[in-house]
Amino acid sequence: MNAPDTALHVREQLYRDMHPHHLTPLWEVLHALVPQRPATPCVPALWKYDEVRPFLMRAGEAITAEEAVRRVLILENPALRGQSCITQSLYAGLQLILPGEVAPSHRHTQSALRFIVEGSGAYTAVDGERTTMKPGDFIITPSWTWHDHGSEADGPVVWLDGLDIPMLRFFDAGFAENDTARSQQVTRSEGSSFARYGHNMAPVRHDAPFGATSPIFSYPYERSREALDTLERGAPLDPWEGVKLRYVNPQTGGSPMPTIATFLQKLPAGFRGQGWRQTDGAVYSVVEGTGSVDIECGEQRWSFAFGPRDHFVVPSWHTARLRSDAGCVLFSFSDRPVHAALSIHKEERLS
Ligand code: GTQ
């Protein structure tokens, strides 16, 4: 054996001998453990609503909301099949509720958002208050609050669920409990949280009813859309994101949930966005209009044309560019608050 072969042999013998002792050499994996830049296993993906909806309706025939507990089709990242996640840290799914159904009351430490995609008249109840869903409304289920969903609508209601399930799984910090009641008792009138906290005012002697999570649990589309319209008319456009606002917890000015940031943006007609990349992978729900997103990472390229109710994901550190000929409104969410809390958030805007 020559010298390099001997070295190789010595190493391989070392690896084999120490393997049963649960020891492994760092130098074989160091480059992957400490990458020069984020190297996510997630890939960009698009779910066209026209393709997803028939499966949702078939699920409506195959199982009741009560039997399923939550009748949801998970939007699974194509590169992470079987892991129930859309990015490494976030879960997304489309939930269907049919007239007269109830998704029974439970609570869990995972935080959830609902973004209403189709239909009106279903409700979600959080901590004794119901809110009626309308397309484009953004609703929060704070960690460890009782919640049930139900429908008195006359047609199907579908919403996007966004949860921090993979994050809590990573931290092994998930707890859940079923309620004894199927639907929780209503103890506060509809709209009372929004009246208390949603008008740039707050109760004089107020607490934080949901801890670090926003006390507003329904942000009506009407109001958010109006803000974007006003800004589109009067304010300079951002070359990367058109007009984009983040939803806030009015008590802190921070994100509505400790783990998830949410955004609504409008791309005016004729918008040709510049490219950017960020460490927080983001999930988009198209509310109105049409457009396209071009995504690149290294040598790879993706291009998705989107319309109302379509969903897509832009993974960490993938360069994205948004365009819209006719104009569009996009809702999105990401794990940015966690990146910010850990001081690891990074964004690069290309000119
Ligand atoms: O509505 O409580 O999509 O607990 C996944 C887990 C929805 C919910 C999901 C859940 C819920």
C-alpha cells in the first residue's frame, strides 16, 4: 500500500471501530453542517387551485369534518414528501368545511393562521369568541387557545392553514388536548376583540389576553385591502415588492404570532419586480388578480404563472422576482420572527 491508501485505510478502520460507540467524524460532514450559504432541501412549488379543488371536494365526500377532526389537504413540499411541511419550519394546508359541519374544539401549543380562500359564512371560534370568515380575512389561533370551526354557510368554505408544526416538532415542544365540548361556548360577542384592539385604541386597563400573540384574531380583508389601495395611489412603489404591509400585533408592533409573520401586498398593473432573496422561506396565497414569479437558485430556474386562490412557496435563499400585467394582491407568511429573534435574518435585494 502506498501512503495515501494507508491513510484511507486507517481512517476507514477508525470509522468502523467507533461506529458502535455512536461516534462519527466531523471532517466528513463539516462542509454540509456549516454551509457557505443556506442550502435548503426545499424546492419552489406551485399549487393551482383548479387542480387542488376537485381533490378537496372529493375529500368532502370521503370523510366528514368531525371524523377527520380537521379535513385538510396538506401542501407538501415536493422535496420533503411524507414530512407534512411546506418549508423546513412551516406547515401549510387547505381546510374544507361544508354546510352544517363542525370541526371539534381542541387546543395545541402550535400557533395557527387561517387565510380565507373560498366561500363565506363559516366561523372559527377562539377563546369564546366567534368570527365569521370572508375571503381574504386573516384569522389567528393563538398557541394553547381552544378553537373549533363550523359552518352555517350554504356552500363549501376553504381556507389556508399555516402552522408552526415543524418548528414545534423540531423543539419537541408540542402538546395538544381535546375539549369535552364539541363546540366551545360563546362568551363574547362577535367583533369584540376587533373593537378593543383593532381601531388604533386599546382597553384602558388592558392585559395581553394571548401572551405574545396578537389580541386581534381576525384581520378583515376589507381594511387591509383599503390600506394597500390608498398607498398604491399615493405612495412611492417599492421596486421589489410593490406595496407591501405586514400585519402587526397592536400591543407590540411585532408580528401577530411569535413564530409567524404575515404580509399582504399589491402589485400594481404592469409591475416588473426586481429580484431578492431572504433566509425566511415564504408561502404565498394569491387573493386577486394574476401574475408570475421567477425563482432561481444556483443553476436552477423556476417560473410560475399564478391566479386567484393559487398557492406557491419560495424557499430560503432562492432569488425571486414578481411580475404582474393586470395587477394582483398576495398574502404571504414566513418564519421571519424566529430569524429576527435569533439575529440570523438576512435579506439581499438585487438591483
Ligand atoms: O384547525 O386546528 O391544518 O390542529 C393542522 C392542525 C389545522 C386546526 C391544521 C390543526 C388545525
